Amino acid sequence: MARILVVDDTAFMRLRLNNLLTEAGHEVLEAENGQQAVERYAEAKPDLVLMDITMPVMDGLTALEQIRSQYPEARVIMCTAMGQQALVLRALKAGAKDFIVKPFEPQRVLTAVQRVLGG
């Protein structure tokens, strides 16, 4: 299947997404902030990134912009809390392919992943 980078500052969210995606047959890499996401993307060139917007060190929007500036083909799905519509719009304008709202429905995550991966 695909190599997916999960970026979230909350260990529980990374674990939940890791389990869901691994059970669906994907290889999962992890990062806990935007800076690590930029570094891990450069090292591993994953097929897809699932990235939280609000994180310490470097937020998800900044990381999205940096990744897409170096790798325009990068496919990123943003994860957001309710009430962050302005940030979601900014992320989509910056090149995010989709977004999921936390707390997320597992099927919504898998559907978004499949759609963005082209399956």
C-alpha cells in the first residue's frame, strides 16, 4: 500500500492513526511537530502526509508550505479541530488535498486517504 507520515503533537492521536492505517495495510512513519515533519518528508518521501494544524515548534500550516515549496507533488491531508475553518481554507490554498476534523471517524480518514492516493 502507501507510506504515510502521521504528524501530530499528541502521542494518542499518532497511535490511533498509526493503528488505523497499519490495519488498512499502510506503512506509517511519525513526527510530533512541523519541523520533524519537514525533516522526515525529505528523508522518506512518503506517499501521503496526515498533519495536525496546531502544534508546537512549527505549526502544520508552516510545515505544509515548506514541504510543498520543496516538493510540489506532496500530498497532504490536514487534521483540524472543530471551529478552525479559516485555517482549513488557508491550508487548502497552500496545497492541502483534503482535511479531516477531530475527533475523526475512522472511515472518514480511510476514505480521504484512498481518495487522495488516487484509489
